[in-house]
Amino acid sequence: MAGGRMKYRHLGRSSAHRQALLRNLVTSLIEHESISTTWPKAKEAQRLAEKLITLGKKNTEASKRRAFSVFYTPHKLMPKLFGSLRERYSERPGGYTRILRVEPLKPDMAPSAILELVDGPKDMRFAMTARTIVRERGQGRPVGEITAKNIDKVTRFRPGGEAELEDMVEQMSDLEVGDRNNAASEERRWGGTV
């Protein structure tokens, strides 16, 4: 936002419509821990989600009332925000969400993104790092500099992160070996390349 004229993206909507959109996106994010949307919407929803998780970490009556006013299904999501998410991010100073740009999802070619909560079961960077480790080990190469930085990033605030990453690497390497065996048996079955 060059020029500093706007404090936030207006998203081509009226104020009430924009607030309803952001509340809906954040409600879906907390519920599912990962959502796909356009990049500008993801950036604005990220701001609100970060504030809500900070309220969850404070765990006061005022913060509970504020969070209650944002969610569309507060009775379903308040226990998650003030329970498991508060515990997950208790040591993390900030940066509870991540935006990953992806190929445009809609025919209008709008810039798309995935907004996700970090250190969760659906953390995409964690899975991509594990897959990169499997590929590098399969090629007999040592872990590269960028991969080492990503390993540090995905395991820094996750309790037992190194062991969890190694478990995922083993699972992925077993899947990769199984895929290679299936491809070889298909090749033998059809007498050539598949």
C-alpha cells in the first residue's frame, strides 16, 4: 500500500460487508486451521486472526468478550481459542499464521493464497520440509542450507518438533518406497513403461 493513504484494504466492499467477510474468514480459519482465498483477503484476515490469538493468550474476561463478539460460532470456537491454541502458542511471541501464495484458483486469475495456522496438524511448511529431507536423503546429498533454515523454523516453537519431523520423514520415505515398488510392478505387468 504505497503512499500510506489507506490503513487497510477496502476489498471493494462497504464497511459492514468487509467486517462480515473478515469475521467469516477468521471463523473458518480457527475452525479448520487452513483456508484458501484470494491474497488480499488473506492478508486482511491474517491481521484479525493474529489479534484474536493474542487475545486467547491473555485469557482474561475482557479478551473473552472481545473474541466472542468476532466469531460467528463462538460457543464452538471459544474453547479451542482459549484452550488448545492458547497452549500451542504460549511460548511463541507472534507470527501465528502463515500465508502461502498458490496458483490462481478461480477463472478470473485473481492472486490466490492459503492462510494457515503454524505449528498445527495441517502446517504445510512442516510437510514440505519433511518431503525435501526425504528427497535429499534419497539422492544421497546432505541437507542444504535453505532446508536447514526451514528445519529450524518449523521445529523452533513446536514441542517435540525434531522427533515429529523425523516421524514424518520416515512415513514419507516409506510411502515413496511403496510408490516406487508399485510403479515397478505396473511396468513389469504391462511389459514396458507406464
